[in-house]
Amino acid sequence: ILNVEQSPQSLHVQEGDSTNFTCSFPSSNFYALHWYRWETAKSPEALFVMTLNGDEKKKGRISATLNTKEGYSYLYIKGSQPEDSATYLCAFRHDYKLSFGAGTTVTVRA
Amino acid sequence: DGGITQSPKYLFRKEGQNVTLSCEQNLNHDAMYWYRQDPGQGLRLIYYSQIVNDFQKGDIAEGYSVSREKKESFPLTVTSAQKNPTAFYLCASSSSPGQIIYGYTFGSGTRLTVV
């Protein structure tokens, strides 16, 4: 079982503030790193699939960076809104399957 | 609309009984996956299937069984041999096992409680 670590486990953000959190994964045999957003009572939704070292992806106010050499990815939320409240999962792709971290739960306070 | 349907949403079973969780997709995806979530832990892979009539064990396959007789369907049976079956179960699919550009599509999950 591959070790995928996410930190922090949870965070609270004031509406309008920006925040970021980390996903750490094995730096060898890298294929892809996925990010998902999982809102309460909904299905996890794919945000990004990152494949190249130095990759930066953006979707609205959410962006992600990737460092495959050192084995980490950051997810950034700029100007947090209440609708950004969710658990954000990262997953490391290997052998045609994904290993998931435990997630970072973001709560945005109005 | 294309998607993955998991049923039922909530399931209660007595200890010692086998139970089957349904997962159906109409996305024409080749690969399907079953994950389990426990509090404070990441999703853990139970079984996956890359093509019809073929499947592989994931990291925690003991006490579970699957079948893949049709492309659209990947049911998971939780047997009485599973020591701690109470959990949230998620089914997912992807267009092809070798395709790394797109993410997985997930169902909405089944919460199984064994009493």
C-alpha cells in the first residue's frame, strides 16, 4: 500500500481569505497525481490530473502545482467562498489504480 | 445524463449475512473500481476491473468478492468473512485503465451497517 499523506487534516478559512494545503506521495515511478473535491452528500468530483513535474493547473479560483522530484503537490484556493467547503482528496496513480490520501477538509466561514 | 449509480444508499444487515452492493455505469468506461472509506482514513481499494470478465484484488480484498459479467456492472459482495464490514463504499470508473489524462467518475456511495 503506497503512502499518500495530506496535511493539514482540516482547516477553517474566513470567506475571502486564500489558503493552501499539501499532498505528499512517493517520488519514484510517478505516473500522475489526481485532485478531487468531495462535497458533503455528493460524489467526489475530479479537479485536476497532473502528469508533469512543474505542472500548474487552474480551475476558477482553485489551482494546483506539482513537484514529482520531491513528491509533493499543493492545492491553492484564492478568495475562499462558502461553496469551496469540501474535502479535497489527492490520489497517486500507479499500476493502473489510484492510492488516496485521507483528505483535507476545508470549512469556509462567512 | 451519463454517470454511475450505486444502490442502495443505506444498507443494514445482520452479522453473518452476505450482502451485495450494486454499481452500474452508462459511461462506456472500461475500468471500474470499488473503494472503502473508514473515518480518518483515505479511500482504500478493494477490487478493480480493467475489462469485462477480468478483475484484480486491491489492497483490502479479504472478505469481499466481485464479478464483471457486463461492462456496465460491477457488483461487490461483502461476505461473512469480512471482519469489519461496516463502512462507506464507493464505486468508480475510468475510460480506460491506461488513460491517465482524465480522472475517475464516482458514484454517490453506499453506507453499509452490520448489526
